[in-house]
Amino acid sequence: MSGVTTVKAVRAYTQTPAADGDQGADCHDVADNHWIDGGMGPIACPMAVYPQYRASRKSWGINALGSLVVEVEDERGNVGVGVTIGGGAGCQLVEGHLSRFVEGQDPRNVELMWDQMFRATLNYGRKGLPLQAISAVDLALWDLLGKQRGEPVYQLLGGKTKPRLPVYSTTARPDIAKKLGFVAAKIPCPHGPAEGDQGLDKNVQFFKKWRDAVGPDFPLMLDCYMALSVPYAARLARRLEPLGLKWMEEFLPPDDYEGYKQVRESLRGCGVLLTTGEHEYTRYGFKQLLSSRCVDILQPDITWLGGMTEARRVVAMAAAEDVVIIPHGSSVYSYHLQYAFNNCPVAEFINLSPDADKITPYFGGLFPDEPLPKDGFIDLPEKPGFGVTLDKSRLTRPFPRTEEESRKQALANINAPVPDKPVFPL
């Protein structure tokens, strides 16, 4: 590795709670009465089958883990930053396990590091928290690589495919989203199957209210957050089709691949698009969705599915099937991916102001210079890496390792054995 600036240290932080409800990397870790927690009406979710958990999503722990922030520093002092959900548990995974595959490595070897992290966590990973931790490390590496090269990440991915990125808003106030210039709006489904036909009627009335408010030509979508059943989802889509429902999102638990296929088959001839993928992980999960052709749009979260390294694989797989990718939230991390790939036509911006009435940063106070949509578009600046600066004032490092521990891990990678003769691997 002569002449290569290698990774010196990997650090993992979580965020202390803020009195003002600053959610950091967890869009659900908000103050009480925030719209995304149910402060402006119920929001359907998997736990809504239990009445005591219908009013507030925080009541059942949607925000239990909180933010995870990862720094990757090279020998010259350049620092890359990645974020996800994972809290203290994620910090333990990053510092206690994943760091050994990164410290001492050439930051350009993102494929190698990703593969080693994934293989090393197979016994307890594959989805969920371990993949979220891998995502944060991977994104920090891409950020570091961009800073080393003095280029935005979208340039490392192949450059811009579009001059500006149109944006829709996920919100409790689609009427305000329309006034702010967003190209469309997505609203949360209030009621699930446990509330029966009366709840289904209320869903239709809820959607009609907002359709009347925004007019017939403004695209309006419905986010169901894993809350529905196969027959319920089909019935709801049929009833909302005359009201101009653009798409119905994540209406089943993410592992119910056969259920998604059944809904697709039952809605033949229906004009409502079907979408999912927010809570799917790695190319293997998305391969199942693609092979079954059960949805029209895939929505990976770049901070969850495996980071940028895995996201670009998923985008390429989807392009081969002529399937559109519209990532879930994840702000700058999604924006750079979408700039670089043609089958990523529009971005999501989750409105995290408590009353959904103004534009505020998706990652709260973590990135004071986070780019925000204006008049329905995102314009990314020509800044190295992901182009944002981390505010560490509220971060704590629960499982710090010493510089000596990092140095030993780095030396182990630098001195890793190299094969002395070629081997035919098949």
C-alpha cells in the first residue's frame, strides 16, 4: 500500500436527546405531538392491531434506537461521515466488529470492505440493524473518498444524469406541499384492518378530503407503513383509484413477497401504482421483489439497505428490469445516487417540521449545511464527498477504542498476506 493514504480510525456516535425534538438521523425520534408520531391524526402501522399503540408510534418504540453517526478518518486528517439508525447498539457493532475491516484499508476498496463486513455479520445479520451499521460505515467511506479526490460523490458514481432533481413531499399537509412547489405529495394512511369497514371508510374520506384540497391534477400518494393485509390493500386501492391515487406504498410487511404478488394480481386493470422497499435490505431482498414483478417502484433507504455500495447494485438490477427507483428519505445520500442514475427520476423529502408547514432539514441539526428543496427541486453544490458538515456538539461515543487499538487493527490489514501464486477459483 505504498503511497496510499489509508484509513486511520473508525468512530461511532449516538445523539443525546434534544429539548427541541431535533431528530438527527432518526426521522421518528421527534417531540410529542409531531405529525409523524400521530400528533395530527392516527397513522397506520404494524402495531396498530393493538389499540393502546394506535395514537402514538413512539409509544411502541419506533424511535427506540435513535441516531448512529460514523466517522472514518484517514492518515491526513480527512474525515468521512455516514449516518443511519442504530443508537448505542449500532455503535457497538461498528466499533467492536466492523472497524477491523476498515482501519488500515485503502478507502478506494469499497467493494472489498463491504463484502468483508457483510460476510462477517452473516451469522447475526443480513437485514436490520447490522445492515444499517454497515450502511453508515459505507457512506462514511464514500464521503471520505470524495473528500480525498475533491469531488462530489455523484461524480464518483459517474456524474450527473440530470441538471436538477425534482422532489415530492411526504407530509401531513399536502396543500402546503403544493404551495411550496413540490411536484407531488404523499400522506400517511390513518387506519388499518383492525378497525374494520368503518376504518376503511375513514381512509377513503381522509384521502378525499386532501384530494379536494389539492385539486385533481396534483399527484397524491398513500404511505401504508406495513400496516395492511392482502385483501384490505386490494379493497383500499380499488376505492381510491377514482380519487386519483398515484401509488400505494409499503402496504404489507416487507417479507410478504407472495402477498405483494397477490395484491398485484388482484389489481389487474387498476391504475394505482404499487411501491415498496423502504424496509428491504441488500440486493438479495430487492432481487426477490424484481423477479416477482410485484411492484412498479422500488424505494430503498440508502442509509439502511447497505449504503451506496449496495444501492448502486440495486439501481443497476432495477434498470435491467426497467423498474424505477425512488429512494426513501435519506437526504443527501439519496440525492447523490439519484443525480448519477437515470432510473431515479424524483426524490422524496419528508417534511419534519412538527406541523408540516415549513421546510426543515431531514437530519435535524446534524448537518447545518444540508441542502434543502426549493420550488420543487434539489440543487446539489459542487462540494467534495456528500457536501455536508457534521455538527458533533450533541454526539457521544459510547464504546470508544484507544488509538493503539485502532493502530493494531490498521497494521493487521496493511500486513495482510497476499497470495504468492495464482489459483483458479472455480
